[in-house]
Amino acid sequence: RKEVEQDPGPFNVPEGATVAFNCTYSNSASQSFFWYRQDCRKEPKLLMSVYSSGNEDGRFTAQLNRASQYISLLIRDSKLSDSATYLCVVNRPGNTPLVFGKGTRLSVIA
Amino acid sequence: DTAVSQTPKYLVTQMGNDKSIKCEQNLGHDTMYWYKQDSKKFLKIMFSYNNKELIINETVPNRFSPKSPDKAHLNLHINSLELGDSAVYFCASSPPGLAGYEQYFGPGTRLTVT
């Protein structure tokens, strides 16, 4: 089982739609969780951290389910500018760097 | 005022050559990383340095040799380049602490080996 697995995508949605991405992780001792965004031919950038109680940032909501080792990202009222690849990121326990999922590609269509 | 910068942005070279990629960060971070993103878009850690010391060395051929002259710079030298080395190489840095919190990425170096 891969350390971080994501919906393969691509997701093609119309503007204004609500879209949800899922991610599972294999290491139950993982403690930090993030969603990064990567635009085409650009570097990954942090979108938001994911907290145990769930958190929201504008149109974006992140949820964490530790029991199921599952993370989600919900985007409401999709904009054309949301088109990108969304990377689920998890830390390994100890002094190890982050582990990146393969990403889910989103295309928002006018 | 670029936070993490890399040079060159594009690198096209022939098999067997030796090349270097440079990375600099002006964020005052202690930890720097090299990642490889291949054609399947999978982003994989290669090396991690903390305060000029190597702390992570994933399974990477020893043709790849990182060097950190100071904590603001982490360079990557690649010997005897192979076709399979073609990828985008990202440098990143993160704040003090080794837990791999928010990472700031450079713009990437697109390496093509012919």
C-alpha cells in the first residue's frame, strides 16, 4: 500500500460546482497533514494545513479522520483559477520529511 | 525578493555529462531539500539538509551529490547523466525543526537528458 493515496482524477467540473478530493495514508503515527496546490509547470505551494477538528479557509474546507486515516478537501463555488493539481501531504513520524501524494488534477470549465 | 531560487530553470544536456543545479533561500530556514518530480508527476524526496548537515538520503544513486556550503544554499551535482534523470528537480526549505512542516519550493529546474 502506498504511503499516501489520492483519487486519480482528473476532475472536470463547471464553474460554481462543489468538488471533493479524498486521500488516505498508511502510517497511523502520522501527525501533520496538508493540502498543497501545484499549477501546471509550477512549484507546489501550501494551500492549507489540516487540523483534527477540520478547518475552513474561504471556499476550502479540509477534514481529517484519524480512525479511517482519511483526509478530504472540499472546494465550494469552483472558480476557473482553482484549476490545478491538488497534492495530499502527510508527515512520517520522527525526523523525516513530508510524503507527497501523486495529486489529483482539477479542471474547472466555464 | 524571491524566497527560494534555483538556477538554471532549464537544462538540456547529453548522456554522460556532469551538471550542477544551484539553490538559494533567503527565508532564514535551517532545513533544505531536493525533490525529483518525474514524468508521472510523482514528487519524491531525494535529500534533506539541516544546518549544512545531511540528514536524509533516500535511495538515490551516488551519481547525485548534494553540497551545502552554508545553510542558505543547497546545490545538487549529478555525474554521468542518464536518460532516466530527466525530470523536474525542486529545491525547498522549511522553518527550524526537522518535522517537515510547511515547505517553500523553488520554481524547479527542468532537466532533459538526450
